[in-house]
Amino acid sequence: MIADNLNALRRKIERACERADRDRRLVRIVAAAKTQERAIVEEVVRADVPIIGHNYVQEAIKERPSTECGHFEYHMIGHLQRNKSRKAAETFDVIQTLDNLATAEALDHAASELGKRLGVMIQINLSGEPQKSGIPEADAACLIRSVQSLKNINILGLMTMPPFYDDPDAARPFFHRLREFRDNYIANGILVGSAIELSMGMTGDFEVAIEEGSTLVRIGTALFGPRY
């Protein structure tokens, strides 16, 4: 099942890249592995999906694939509580959901003690929905400047979650806006030029997200099948 799902997913990604005249190599799949057993996730790694995303620190620790399956990056794609920063810094290569300075400073301190440089992405709440994590867009530039001054954190780009729509195209303005934020931040020196990653798009809307510039699509159902 994983192989068939992955082949179908890759074809859709290729077609979306063709429509947008983008290089397919610039779009990577993040396997959203919440609630998935280790054996299934290891199958995904062996199928050459090198990024595994988890929503929860403890689950990520428990279900971490064996390195015998191949090389992979481990990404935090759920909201991170500050009191779990140490464990998150130990467990993950990238935190995609950083949205406040206090957590950034805790991660920086933990990374320093661990002797590592931790990749992060700034999550921006473009929809204004109170139930969603992410820093308000008006405050994002200030946070980025502060985080970039930390020595053990490397900002890789931006992340967002649009509202849920039955029509994927309705999410397009949010994806377009995040790309504009990234481009403007880089042009104005707020972001370093290497911080080009855009984590946006999930099973229901990843093709639209790719058309708008996504470089990381967080895929659960389309890869693993429905959760029951």
C-alpha cells in the first residue's frame, strides 16, 4: 500500500511542478507519521522518503525508525511547548513550528549543551484562527530578527497552516502570502538568503501549495492511508 500511495503522490507532485514550471527536486515530502507504527514508518524511509514529521515529542522518541532503514531527517511538525524544548532539541533535526522567542531561547540553550546547530522554521498564523499555533503576521519580522541572533539555531524558512476548506483552491491566498513574506523578508535582509524553505500543504491541498511555491509538503493520509 505504501509503495502504491507513494507512486501516486509523486505523480501528483510532478504534475503540480509542471503546471507551475518548477523544478521537481525542490519539493520534498515530509511523512506526517502521527499514530503510525515504527514498522510502517521504516517502510516509508526505505522507499526513499527522507523526512519524517511528528506532532508530539514523546511519540517521536518512541517510534523513531532505525538508522538501518536509511538516512532520514526528523522534523517536529506539531506545536512545541517550551517545557519540552530540551527533549525536542535532542530528538529532532528541525523544528518547523517555532512561534515565540521564549521557546527559541530554550531550544538555543539546549542545542548549545548538546553541541548541535538546530534547524527551525517560523510558523506564521496567516488565518488569524485562535485555535491554530503560529505567530501573528504583524509580529513575525521581529521574531525572525531575534531568533537569527541566537547562535545555535538556524532558520531554514517559514511554515503555515491555512484554514480547512473543502475546495483546496480556497487555501491558495494563504500559500501565496507566505511565499511573498519569505521573498520580501529575504529582499529586505530580515531573513538570510538561504532561508528559502516553505512548509505548506497537506493531503487535501498540497498540489495548490506546490503551485504557490511550497518546498515541504506534510503528507499523512495520502501516504499512510486514512486513520481509524
